[in-house]
Amino acid sequence: MSFMEQLAASWRRNLSLVCIGLDPEPERFPLPFCNRADALLSFSTHIVDATADLVCCYKPQIAHFAARGGEEQLQALIAYIHERHPGIPVILDAKRGDIGSTAEYYAREAFDRYGADAVTLNPYLGGDSLMPFLQRADKGAILLCRTSNPGARDLQDLSVDGMPLYQHVARRAAADWNQFGNCALVVGATYPEDLAQVRRIVGDMPLLVPGIGAQGGDAEAVVRNGCRPDGAGLIISSSRAVLYASSGDDFAMAARTAAEALRSRINQARASI
């Protein structure tokens, strides 16, 4: 199945819009993982096994692995998810953006080397930088539109022809870049009114929404402003609040409890709209 087909199926099967960001930080791991050569992989797979029935997808962050020489562990983690929990798509959070042959190689890295089902991309180099990813019709291309960080307003709010730049990105994605139906956008939970604007522009396109939990985004506001009429259409991501819900031996069960609580809050909000 394509990324979009897997995502739609996991929304239904697990009754969940929750995405867990796999951002391993060894200094925050429980003691049993200290000094393990495969600590990034082992910790992450424990989280996955504890939460796989509660999520619509996983989102490993490439820098958290690559900075520690853990690329092989990242590759093994994605393969593990596909083998042990088939049907749950994996988004590689890499935010790639380049042109020409470099973009081609980044696409091969994400989809052929790591085996990701989708990848996050920076669209600010223009449409040609996205084509190597978009042309892989079975894979997802998730474009930064309105990011969750405080500095997002520095550039994304700049007025271009009377419209904020981030809205131009949303319009181009909907009108020009989604010819294979495999495009999605990143819109931060910390800007719920902007999320509503993007939803109006892009129609049914999936939106990846980071910023819930540690960054202060409100799940109910995200659902109210970003859900499609069918109650789906969102990939609501939480990382640290789930991964590090406990630093003790109960870390996996604590992660499950946190993920289940987030799913419940989201579903309650979905039921009310």
C-alpha cells in the first residue's frame, strides 16, 4: 500500500490521529540502556511495542540518530516497525531541501536506504527541489508550511502579494505539487488559527501537526481547527511527553499511558465537532 493508503487505514484501525516522534536522547534513558551499543534502537523498539495499537504512524528524527553515528540503528528501527507492526507508516523527519542530483540522492536516502514511507521536506527552494520525492507516488512528501517554533513568524508571516508566505506554500502544494496525491503539510499546533487557514486552503490534504505536549500546543484546539469533516486528516505528533513520561523501569508502560491519554483527548474532541 502507498503511504496515504496506510495512513488512512491506521486512522481507522487504531481510532487514532496520534503520531509518536521517536527522538531518542540517551541521557534521558532509564539505567538499563546506559552504555548499550544499540541503546537508540532498543529504547525506541520498546516504545513502539508498547504503543503500536494506539498510533496512526511513527516519526523518527534523523538527527537524533545521525549525531551519534546511529544511522544503522535508524534503518533497523524502521525495518522493525514494518516487520513487527505492518500497516503503521513511518515518517522520516529529515526536513530535506536541495536541488538537482542532491535532491535525488536525498530521496534515495529516505526511501531506499532507510525504507521510510514518507519524509519531511523544506519547500523553500521551490518545486523542482521537491520533484524527486513527489514523483515517488507511493511515498509521502510532507512539506514544511507553518512550523511550531517561535521564530516561525520571522519569515513565514512575511506578506507576499498581500498574503503570508506560509499560505502561498499551502496554495502551491494544493494547486501544483500534489499531482500524485501524496503531498501533506506540516502545520504547528502552537498556531491553531493558522492551522484553520491552511485547512481551508488545502481541503482534505493530511496535515502533520507537531508541537503538542512539551511545546505547549493544545490538542483540542488542533482538532477544532484542523480536522476534516470526517474527523480525520490530522497526524498529531508528540515526542518527549510520551518518550520520557517516566525515567524508571516502567518507562514503556508510562509511554503507553501517555499515548493513550493523548488519543483519548483527541478522540473526545473529534466527537464534539
